Amino acid sequence: MSLVTLQEVFRTYLSGSEEVRALDGVSLEVEPGESVAIMGASGSGKSTLMNLLGCLDRPTRGRCLLAGRDLAQLSADERASLRNREVGFVFQQFNLLPRVTAQENVELPLVYAEVSPVERRRRALAALDRVGLAQRARHLPNQLSGGQQQRVAIARALVNRPRLLLADEPTGNLDSRTSRRIMALLQQLGREGLTLVMVTHEPDVARHAARVLVMRDGRIVSDTRQVPVEAAEDEPAPASTAMTTESTVSLPT
């Protein structure tokens, strides 16, 4: 069964007296363990689509299912519970609390889930170890590099053991070498069974995903499957942003 299913999803907003159609009949399936990059210009619908996938919003029309649950049929509390169980978020700005340690930042989702302090500590340290930062658990964010801060953010996203990781420009604030390190980590998590959906403007990042969606005017206009390039810390900068593809589906605009 697909982890994510969208069927003819529309999302409209009112801007004054004008109706804005942020999503315009989007259909999509994401299988467990897939890695998907979403690309498109500002205003193309990427953020709205991510909000739906993350249970932060509901469609105006159509069906949006996460782990078999129809978001349109869930209350706000039920969506929050589903989000807490199934989804982890990683952001471009890291969004770490500056006055608490890496470990305490990672523990935050468990505090909201009312997990006991002893279990919180155990799971937070395990998540930091998973991203290679167990030795930095007591450091504050300003004592960490940008790449290390993003690793803490990924550990925080993983601590509730979600099946879906949503990443919004996860390398946008990082230099190219650090970006490759983060993508290598995300690919490793994918090999362990995590499903990854990320928004990126960078073709060099998208080439590390197995599938690339391009959005325009609230629609998916192309859906490309490719052989992902393996990321590595010592990987040289690519000479070209061309992607090796297995199959491409172009959708009418």
C-alpha cells in the first residue's frame, strides 16, 4: 500500500474577494522507502503540497491519504496525532532552540508526546548517534557548524520514528561539501527504509533522489524516475546538472 496517496486534490484560498488555486487537481502516490524531490518556481504549489503531506492542512476537494488515513475525515487533533506518529520535518533554517543543548532540542517532540524523561534521553541520544553527533549532545546550537545543526534537526525529525521525512530545502543554507554530507545521510536513512520527500531548487540536490516532480501553477507537470547519484563527503562538484533517467512522464499543462 502507498504511504501517500493524493487523488485529484485541489486546495484553494481566498485573497480578498479572489479565489487562489494553490493546488489544481494533483494526483500522486509515494511508496514506502521512496526518495522524491519536488521542484518548481515560487508559487508553483510546492509548499502547499508539503503542508498537506505533513498533515498541516486539508484539501479543499479530493482525497489526501497518509498511511491509509483520509485527512479530510480527521479533526485537527487527529491530524496532529497522525503527524506526530508518521511524519518528521527538516527545515532550511534548522529551527533549533538556541538556549538548549542538541540533546534537549532532539527531545522536544518527545516532550509533546509526554514520553518520560529517562526514555526521552535514551531516544534522543540514539537519534544523535544515528546522525553521527552523539559526542555533541551537550553542545548549544551556536557551538555547532551549520552542517552539524542540520544533523541535529534531522535527529529531532527522526526521534519519534516516523515513516515519512519531509525536508524543505534541507541544504539551502549549507556549502556544497556539507550539502553532500547531508544528502549522504538522507540516502542512508532511505536505505534503512525511511520515505523521503524534499523540496529543493537545486538540480544538484535533486539528482540524489530516485524521483523528481516538477510543479507549475499548482499542477505536477512532470514526474521523472532516475538512477539516483550516490552522495559522498569527498564527491567532486558535478560538471553538469543533467540527470540520468530511467523513465519520464510529462503531464499536460
